[in-house]
Amino acid sequence: MEEFQPAGDRLIRLGTNRGTHWTRTVFITVGIGMFTPRKLPRAELARFEGKGLAYFVRDLEEYRDTDLLIIGGGDSAFDWCLNLAGITRSTTLIHRRDRFRAFEDSIRKVLESSVRVKTFTELKDIEGRDRVEGAIVVNTRSRAEERLSVNRVLACLGFSSNLGPLKSWGLHFDDDTIVVNTRGETNLPGVYAAGDVVAYPGKVKLIATGFGEAATAVNNAAAYINPSLKVFPGHSSTLLDKSGGTEKAE
């Protein structure tokens, strides 16, 4: 979506890379947005991206017979320790604390494997000219430094979400959620939202809740387009008329 423009007479103009679309209603169900990996805080380390430094694994074979350093304490870090077992020549996992956020079973399997796990340890620097040739790590308690002989670094630092151009549409936001009423309506006429992206008093972020919000928004949108329609369409269950065999709404 490249452009959103209310055009009067209850019409909305949507511009995309495939052309222009005119509509009466828009539904926003984008979850919490587009995920992008959190990167290492030192900007100068970006020069190693694609040259031994990565934030997710594209191809397992790229790690064949490599000496790998994995940074992180969550599910992604532990999953890659296990998925790359038998592929890398060696794997070292570092985490700034001694508590992990991964599933207990994954933690147990990694601790029982050949992976070298170093807690209270952070990355200080990456060495190399054209590619990763080593890493300097530091103990967060003693401040002692250690050089690790690695040629791959996989930083599993989590993800951040981004709502992109939605922020420029003129929607009413509460932090990173769109404020809606009980009908799923935003502050913009004809624009409805549902799911994790919306906020209202008493909101509970459950999958079942999102489905209900979507159904509510669709029924209200139908009445918005055609005011002669009822928001409540009636029960889906029916009973057979014993006398005539016809269906009657329950």
C-alpha cells in the first residue's frame, strides 16, 4: 500500500504498486505489523552483514563446517543451536544472563549437546577485514575479554514490529495499536480494524477475540455501505417446520 486518500462521497482511493483501487470500506488486520530483526547496537558491525554476520538463517548449507557464534537466549537462538547440530564444525552460544527465555526442553538439549554455552557474556567486537574472522566477547561480571575463533556470527536478538505507512493515514493510535469502537470502526469513516492491531477498553489479545472482531467489523461495514441492511443477520441455526418441512430462523 503506497497511498491512502479519502476522496469524498464516502469513497477511498488506495494506491498500490499495481495501480489504483476505489473502495467504500477498508479493513485493517495486520497483526502487530511487519517484523524485522533487531540488529547489533554497534552500527559499524553492519559491514559484516552478508559476510559472516546474519540475523536469520537462509540456507543451512552456508553453515557447513563453520565455527559459529550464536548470540541470544530465546527460542530462535536455541532452535538454531539444535538445527545446525552436525552441520557446523563448532557452535558457541553466548547470553548476557544465566536465565534463558527458550523452551525448557530446548535448553536441556542444548546444554547436553556439544554446544559451548557461555553465560554472562556479551559480544564486544567482530574481527576481520573482508569477512568475519573472529569475535571478542566480554564477561558482564568480571569484564574479562576473550577472543573466539569463529567465522560465522548469528545474532538472535528478537524482532521489532513496524506498521509502516499506516502511521501516516491519520488513524487514531494508542502507542502502536489503532483505537476502535465496539463496531470495529476507526476514527476514519469506512475504515475498520480487527485483531492484535486494535485497542479498546477491555481488549484481550486472543486469536478467538480477533475472529470475533473481524466478524463484527464486517457486519457493521455491510450496514455502512447499505444502511437498509441489519448489522445482526440472525442466528445461523434453524429449525424445520414440522408441518410444512420449511426452515424457520430460530
